[in-house]
Amino acid sequence: MANLKERHPENVPGPWYVDTSCIQCGLCSEYAPASFRESPDGTQNIVHHQPITNNQINAALEVKEGCPVDAIGNDG
């Protein structure tokens, strides 16, 4: 389960976040690129746009469930 206290500082504000346990597997940026992308330093993924449309939310939910290290969270 993602840890809100370990939220990556590069995430945009909002309920969706990636924590610092991310291993940069690329799952979220590949399957939900409208919301997730590689961090500026290239070591992890971050939320660059909060999912708002049904398609974006569904994609975010799918990658959250598929994250191999449970680094994706939603505190909303």
C-alpha cells in the first residue's frame, strides 16, 4: 500500500500520488500517460496531472492495482 508520508515531492497536488518506493517499472506511464510520467531525475514515476475524466480515473485505478510495489496511492 502506498505511503502518503512518503509521497514523491514531484507529484502535482491532489489525491493521486506516487510514493518514493517506486521502482520506475514504467507501468503507469505506459498505461496511464495522461496522469503519470517519469520524474525529472528519471529515477521514479510521478503524477504530473491528476486524473479527472472517467477514462483517466479508470486507467489510474488499473495501474494502481497492477503496481508491483504498491507505490501508487489515492488519498481522496
